[in-house]
Amino acid sequence: MSDLYYQHHVFVCNNVRDDGRTCCAERGAEGIQEYAKRRIKALDMNGQGKIRINKSGCLDRCEEGPVMVIYPEAVWYTYVDQQDIDEIIDSHLLSGQVVERLKI
């Protein structure tokens, strides 16, 4: 195992803005984060040395969102639905291939 605690650490913005500006939460981010977490668990890819899916506060890119960022690569994504999340999981997290069409 590498020096990293997680192979990939995914932060999904769940920010709620109360000033009328666009926010990730109003675009279904919480449901997407929960879906991604369930899918990673179902694939037995969660935990130390594997993949961690976290909720995040504001990542300050809500206008481009909803957004997520994957570390250690620092790759930022936007997404529309569960199919996009499946593509990010299958391509980036499991196969190491960045999903260019969703990258921001």
C-alpha cells in the first residue's frame, strides 16, 4: 500500500446557499453522494487503501456544478445524473482514466 490512506478520496459538494446564488445541493448533490457511496460499498472498494466518498461543504465552484473533486489527482468534475457518476466510478476510480467530457 502507498503512503496515502485512501487510493482515491472523493469530495462531493453538498453546499446550500441561502443568498439566492446557485448551489450544488439544489441540483441533487446529496442523493448523488449517497448513490456513489453505496455503489463503492457494493463494489467492495470502500475503506483504507481504497476509495472514500465524502460530503463536502462549499468547494466554491457551485456555478459550474454540481461539482466533485477527486484526490490525490485533484480532478474536478461536474455531473448530471447517476449515469455520469457510474462513468466517473468505472473510468476514473476503478480504471484510472479521467472522464474528459465531465471534467471542469
